[in-house]
Amino acid sequence: KKSKLQVFDQLESEVRTYCRSFKTVFAKGSNAKLVDRDNREYIDFFAGAGALNYGHNNKRIRSKLVEYLLQDGITHSLDMATEAKEKFLLTFQNTILEPRGMKYKVMFPGPTGTNSVESALKIARKVTGRTNVVCFTNAFHGMSLGSLAATGNAYKRGGSGVPLTGTTFMPYDGYLGPLVDTTSLLEKMILDSGSGLDLPAAVILETLQGEGGLNGASDKWLRNLERICREHGILLIVDDVQMGCGRTGTFFSFEKSGIRPDIVCLSKSIGGYGLPMAITLLRPEHDIWNPGEHNGTFRGNNLGFVAATEALHYWSNDELEKQIDAHAKTISAFLNRMASRYSGKISEIRGKGLIQGLVFKNPEEASKLCGVCFDKGLIMETSGPSDEVAKLMPPLTIEASVLKEGLNKLEAALQQLFAPAKP
Ligand code: PMP
């Protein structure tokens, strides 16, 4: 039988060119649906790992992009001032920062999430004159040297070939069980001259660990961490690359927790249309770089600015937030039913908003489930240190009927694989 992948299969022996989990060639996408070149339809519960919060080919964003291109809008501008950049900055200021009472300067660190994290780490070191950065078990911050050094995944760290330096890992909230507040360990180690911990420049964290298995931090833990940072002049960096732009139900994942980070990293869905874009938000007093100290060719992606500006209009009222909330309730009710039906296989459900997942006692079964889902036309990925979590993260704009259709496919896949637990 001839493989559907054709040219990709031919190339496989020489170069690594495609994802092995989803063995087809995709051709088109519209909101939460993808179509492959054999016209098979898939529901997308992966959403570009959080880069497609507004769906594939979002019509209102697309029409702005087409209009901009037809008017000879500038596509690339390094760090020059352009109208598209100006509109984005004004919209971000008026729609996101001001209503939340936030005062940040917006910088463009480069095109991707890891660029934003690198810029945050550099700024923190320059501001404080310290090198060490505290990060957390199961964190994921990116693949370049600094962000990888802050990533708590041995397999991914192994990609660097030699040990990574400059970071100290501490247990994330819940790592030592539900009763231990791990911030007290950090505080003790900072205060204790015998701990061996170099006073850090920054603490970097995700409020919910997307790649690390959907572990979430409590508001109390976040507030304790913020207090410790303030007391010791440590910069608090929230990496909202995956959880930002509405994934957990609010634009910033931390906005209801009461903390106000010194630096916030955003990428993925800030580009609105799946276009590469990243921003780093800095407290104004930390804007200390001299011209040229942090540059990069693709910081002026104007198509990203145009798409991002239109996407921000979703946040000018609370309609999207309400929809996320309704969808999140549908998903958690469904997952709760599945977790009790298959309690022999599933240990818990994790996550919030439109990023939730089923934790499998045997990690292989999470991967198997995603494989069967794919055969049924549903795209899902695993996460966690052993890939034990089957993760659901549809576009925020998914239609209620398509969400139901996707959940039905997931239920059918579970049914095919596992016998229900005995009552
Ligand atoms: N931070 C977090 C929390 C992420 O989830 C990711 C990507 N999965 C990154 C940083 C890195 O982003 P990018 O792949 O765009 O470099």
C-alpha cells in the first residue's frame, strides 16, 4: 500500500521533516477543523500548542491581513516605527494594560516564545547584577540555551549535549504533595547562608505548566513567591507564552491571582493568526537596554502586528471570556465523567479554562489514546514528564457543536481502548 506521506517518507531517512504522531499531510484549516489532502476532516484539540487560540484562518483576522497586504502595507521593518506597530501598541495599551491597571513597557524580543524568555533572563541579570535564576520542577521555557537551562525536563535538556548552567531548580507548587508550601523552602534557602543558593536575579515560572503536565500553582503560592521576590530584590518573571492570551480563561493567566510580575513573556497566540510574534512586558524601571543591546531581524513582523491588533479586539468586551468559561465547564463535566468511568486507568483530571487533561496511571495509555483519537479524526497531544497526560486544548473560538463532536470522538476512543471500572 502506498504511503499517504510520499515525499516525507522518502526524505525520512535523510532529514527529519515532519511530526510522526499525526501521520497525514494536512491541507486546510478553518477554526477548530483541519482537512488533510485526502479530504479527511479532523477536530483540532491541539491548537498549535496554544498558538491558535483564535482558530485556523480566523475570518475577521484574515480579512484585516488581506486588506493590509492589498494596500501595500509593510511586511518587514526590523525595529523601525510603522503604522501597524503603532496600532498594535495602542490597542494593547488600551484594551489589555489600562483596563487591568497595569503599567508595562512592551518590547519585541524576537519572533518566538524562547526569544521572549531569553530577553527576560537577560534583563533580570542586567538589572540585578546577579546570574542565578530560580526555576521550577517540570517547567518548560523553550529550546535555546537560557530558556532550556530553565526547563526541568531531562530529555529536552539532554539536547544540549553537556550540562546547562546558571539555574537552580526548586519544587513547584504541589511537587511535594498538597500539604507542603514549597515557597517556604525557597525562602529558607535564600535566608540561610549555608544553603549554597546564590541570591537569584529572577524567579521564572508558568502559573500552569503546559508542557510539564498541567500542574497548576495556587494563588497563595504565587503571592508568597511574589512577596519573597520583593523582599530580596529578585525579579518575578511569568512565562505566559502558552497560558496567556486567554488559554486559562483570562487574558493573562495570573490576573486574578493578585500578583504583578516584573516581567511577562507572551508569544504563541499574541500573533493572532499563528504568525510568529513575541513580546516581553517590562516594568518601566527595567527598561534599561541601550540601543542595539538586544536586537534581531524579525522583531518587526508587521503581519503579526496587524493580526495581533485584530485579535485583541476579542478582549474589548467579555464575550470571549464567557464563551471560554462555558466551554471549560463542558470539558470539565465531560472529563469528570470519564475519570470516574475509567477510574482504573485515569488517576485525575488537571488544568483549567481551555487547557485540561486526563492523567493516566500508565503513560503509554495516554499516547495510545491520542493515537486512537487521531484515527477517529481528533487531534490531541500528550504532556508531562512521562507523557502521561492526554491534553485537550481546542481554539478558544471553537463552536459548541464542534467541541461536543470532539468530546464524542474522545469518548469513543476511550470506549474502544478500555473497559469501564466496575461499580
Ligand atoms: N514557554 C512556554 C511556557 C512554552 O509552552 C513554550 C512553547 N511550548 C515556550 C516558552 C517556547 O516557545 P517557542 O516554541 O515559541 O520558542
